[in-house]
Amino acid sequence: MTTHTHITTSAGWAATHRELAFNLSKVRLRPLIAVGVASAVLLGITFGGVVIPADVHLEALLVAVPALSAAADNARTTVGMTALACLGVVAVDIDVGLRNSPTLPIDVLVLLVVCALVLVFRRMRDTDHRMLHAVRSVSETAQRALLPPLPGRVADLDIATAYRSTAAHAQIGGDVYAAERVDRTVRLLIGDVRGHGLAAVDDAAAVIGSFREAAHRDAELEQVALSLDTSVRRRVDLAEQAERAQRADQADCNASERFITALVLEIPEDVPVVRVISCGHPDLMRSHGSDVDLLEAPQPAPPLGLGCGRTAYQVNTFAFEPGDTLLLHTDGLLETRDPAGVFYPAVDRFALLAEDEPQRLIERLMSDLTVHACGEVRDDVAMVAVRRRAVPSTEGADENAHPAGPVAAEFD
């Protein structure tokens, strides 16, 4: 069953790298701007203190100089700007006749105290930045291990992925995707672990590992889905036992609610179809020329981990012809709202962008989603775009590049 909509008419890693380069350029400009502003304040106050009448004392405002230079590249710049500010204070105080007054050393002492405080807080900030950098490095390593970018090409398929986590300073969360090539068939998984951020990473890693094993072990797609459900259910049972052992006086309320919505797909290379099992997951979209279809499963199975039997998993077969594009996604794409509460029009946006190459399609959708939410995307979002090339490759090199086995990262 398909819902048919007629339309006439990534961020993948590349988008992430461009965003990082833009952010780094802004970071490099900040020290220069801070030193420039501090220098302007120093010159302006010093010149004003000399020019204006003696009964107006501006030298006290020079405490802003070491504070403004706190964003400089290193502490030496802050010390140097403070030294120049001290010279400015001395020049202004002498000009207004305070050479022998206790005001002059007090003004200099205030500047030195402010400089010392700035250096202390700067050291604390630098320590926090180093810790954050270490955390992000670990997060990026875990991201590459858990969700490596899928290959740009597998057999006659072009594939692109994008992922955005809501966990602060992290790039991993509870959304998962994976792909395996088995004989002349590509099997894919996209799923959404209940919960968000780092708390769901353990379940996400487990279901990906289970899929990679089941995709090669089980001949039928229904059996793959059943194996995933059994694996998740086993982890839930173990979690319940562990938590009940810790809380002997009360039943666990969290482990029993752990489950994973998922789509399990199979795309044969020699037949223009896609076979899909839905486990309570949002339906995938398909573009065919100027048409966009929402490929709905008539009887979706419950999410993984709820202990369903094999009969619950029904394979739905849809046409997937050369030139068609599939968009697999998690519910974060559909449930993101703008400040007015309007949901993101995912189907309409996909229809407008479907003619793009998969990587560009994913990048533009992720960027457009962020703009729609005014930068406040509050749920993990994963997307996988799959296009069957219009002219299937017959070169032997492609076969050798992707033998039956785990799909390794490859970029065009």
C-alpha cells in the first residue's frame, strides 16, 4: 500500500567538515577582534584623559583593557596589554597633576589585580576547553566506530548518510543505520532507540552488531527481523534482572520500556524492487521521476524488543527502479517543529530536492531542517538516501570492491 503524492516540478561528513571549518574561522578571528577592541579602548581612554579637563577622571576605565584581552591567543598578550594600560594610567595621572598622589599607585594596583583575576579565569577556561576537546575526540571516535559513513557506492546503489545528535558536545545518540552486502543483495537497517543522547548508545551498538551478524546468517528477511528482536529482548531481560538485583524492593520501570523502532530492508541487485519490514518505524519515502511516494506497511510489526513471533514480521515489496531514490529516516525528521509549532514538511521538501545526488540531497535536507527549527532541533535525526543508478554498473571492479561481507567505508 502506498500513499501517492504527485509533484511537478546530506549533515553527511562533508557538511560537518564545512561547518567545522566555518566555526574554526570564527574562533581564529575572535582573538584578533578582542585585541583590536582592547587597543582601541586603551588609546581612546588615554587620549581622552589627556585632552579633557582634569576634573574628569577616565583612567579608571582602563580596567576594561585586561578584561577585553582575555580572549587573546595567549596570556602574554593579556600581560602586555595590561602593561600598556598601566603606562596609560601613569600618563593620564601625571597629566592631571597626580604624580605624587596615592591615586596613581592605586590605579596601577587595580589594573594589576584585574589582570591577575583575568589570568586565573583564563587558565580555568583553557582547562575546560581541553577537557571538552578530549570529550569531543572520544565522541568522534565512537561515532566512526558505531556509525561509520556507509559507502558511497554498493553495487548499483549510490548511498549517502547524515546524522545529528541532540546530546550536548556529542555526535552519537540513539539513532542507528547499517548496511551489509550478502551475495547479490544489499540489506539495510535504520532504527531509533527509545531515549536520546548517550544513554541510548549501548542499545544502539548492540542492535547494529546483531544486524551485521543476522544479515549474513539468516537467509530470509523475516528471520533477520526476528533475530534483532530476540537480541534486543535478551538485553532488556538482562537489564531488568540487574536493576531488580540493585532494587530488591521495587520493580524496574525503565528497562521494560526499552525498545527500538526499525526498518529492515533488502534490495536485490537483479530485481528492481525493495523489500521492507517495518517494526513500528516511520515509513520510507521514494521518488520516481516527478512522483513521490510514502511506502506504507499495511501491517507494521511492533518495535524490536517486545518479544514478537516470526509471524508478526511481514515483508512488503515495492518497486525500486533505476533512477529512483529512497529516503530512510528517523522520527526526528518528522517531529521537528518551528517556533510556531509547525512540523517540518519532510515529504514536500524531499519532493523538491529528490533530483539531487544523494549526498547533496541529505546535506540540503539537514540544513533545511535546521533552518526550519531555527537551530533548535530537539531530537536525534538520522537519514539515509539510496539511489539505484540509471545504468547499473557491469564492471568487474565494482564486484571486487564489495564482496559478500560487511560494507566498509568507501568514498567517491
